Amino acid sequence: MTTQVPSLDHLKQAYAVTAKATQITPLPESAALARETGALRVFVKPESLQWAGSFKVRGAFWRLKRLSPDEARKSSPIPPAILRKGWPPPARRWAFQ
């Protein structure tokens, strides 16, 4: 299995598209994790602070935006999980844009 590394242009394009559906999250340093792992410094990216509660929204949004018109027509509607009251209002609004 080969791993394809995305080009800088591909990453910039993905960021431009997904930035509309995500928010900037902090990158705090964790001295405790650094001590536990023996690393000089450890940073934690808490993607759970995204409106949808997960980093997965970034990849899902990117994939949905890349669907061909035919794929989009054949795709299923918004998953029922998004419609649950547990989702924060910004995530629900994003899902229906």
C-alpha cells in the first residue's frame, strides 16, 4: 500500500474549503504529557472543541464538497445523527448550508 502525501496546493485548497465549516482551535502545551513521554515539549490539538465535537467534520466536509454532481444526487441526505438535539446549533446550521 502506498501513501500519497498531499501537495501544498492541495492542502491550501482543502483549508480554504473546510475553513468555512470549522473553527480555529487552540494548541495548548502539556507539560504533564511531555514528562510522561520524555519529550521536550508536547502540544495537544483539542479538536473536540469544534462545533461538531470532532475533527471528522473537516474531512467529511471536504469529501462532500468534492462530490461530482452525479455523486451528490445519489448521496444520502443529512445523517440522522446531525438532526439530534445533542448537536450544537452551529453544527446543525452548518449541516444544512
